Amino acid sequence: MNQEKNFPRIITGGLLLLLLFTMLILSGVYIFLLTLLFTLLAMWEFYAMFWHGDEGIGGRLISLLMGGIILTTGWLSQEALLPIIGISFIFITVYTLITSSHSTALYFKQVGILLFGIFYIPILLVPILWCTPLEQFFLICIVAISDSAAYFVGLTYGNHKIWPKISPRKSIEGSAAGLIACIIISSILGVITGKANILSFIILTSILGIVAQLGDFFESALKRATHLKDSGTILPGHGGILDRSDSLLFVIPTYALLKSFIVYF
């Protein structure tokens, strides 16, 4: 393993976790503001995969505005969330219709990308604001454990590629290590801090561990389709915000659904 190459990754990861845990301790408006910042940066990176420079800038800015409004509404009033999502759909489709009406193919391509960016990032992130600080901590730990174990084990022992057409560097060994570490460590953490029994947490962490890796694969497919190595460069050793939150985007709504059946915390 190249220690010098991984040093920026480790330092950046440590600083990110420190920032996240500080916000979780403060909770309330602080975790909302951090989530809002991450949302807007991730959305910008997502749209930059498809448009470069100032190309499509109007649609991108409107989508970022709508994404911020959706997240804020989800934090303040769950009842108003669905209507706001509908209004966002109307705004974006009408704006794109006005600016791209000369080409039907261009219109549907642009509106599809803009709307997908809203669905993929702010809408999937909203349920994290309905979680307690302990739940937020638990979900972040699941993703961090899964990602770290998969990366370092895969880097050292990964000889069998799991899905080379989507992500050539990911291995079966790394994927298995990420899932096993996620199940063991997160289940122990859940039993210590939560209300459910060990079996419930094993099932929960197994599902979330698999979903986390699917989120990672999906973002890898996006980058491969747009011929990019990383979604951005803002995080040394990690790439962009979207590179660090791809797993979490799939984990959050999955947990929100599962906890409607079982009280974990």
C-alpha cells in the first residue's frame, strides 16, 4: 500500500469526520446548514458532470435554488415537502421549455438531467433531517466503516474485480470486507446505543451495507458515463462531495423506510 498516496485521503477523511461529529453534537440548525452546504455542492458537481463552464448555467442555478428550498422545507415542515417538490418540477420544466423549445431532444435531455439531480441529491437526503443525532451518527458510521474497509482491504488484497465495466478498481475482496466490517462494528454499536436486539441490527446493517455499496456503484456508473475519474476536486484524496456522499444518498431513505417498521433507537 502506498502510504504517501493515501496520506491526503486519511487526513481529509479524519477532518470530515471531525466536522460531522461536531455538527452532530451541536445538532439542530448546525446539522441542517451542513447538510444544505453538502447538498448544494453535490448538486453543482452532479450538473458539472454533464455541463462544463457556464453551459446550462440558468437551469443549474434554478435547480440548486429548488434543491435548497426542498431541503429547507423538509427540515421545517414535512407536510409541505411534497407540494414543494411538485412546484420545483413545474419551475424546472417550464424554464427548460422556454430555453430549449427549439429542440425536443435537447429539451428532454436537459429537463431529465435537472430533475434527476434534484431527485438524486436533496430528495434522498431530506430524511436525514428527520433522524435523531444518534441515528445520524449511526448512519454516518455505517458508510464510513463500509467505505474504509472496502477501500483498504481492496487496495491490499483485491485481486478479483466485482464489476469491472462499472468500477474497474473495486474488488470482491474489498466489497466483502466492507460489508462484513459494516455488519459487525455497526451491529455492536447499535446494540450498545439502541433499543432493538442484535438480530434486528444484524439485518439492518446487512441491508444498509449492501445499499451503501450500490450507491457507490451508481455514482461510479455516472462518472464512467461522463468520462470522469472523480465528481470534483474539493476533497484531497477523495475527489468531490458527491464521491463521499454517494453511499449515504442510498442509505438514508432505506433506513427511513426500515425504521417505520422497527424502532432501532
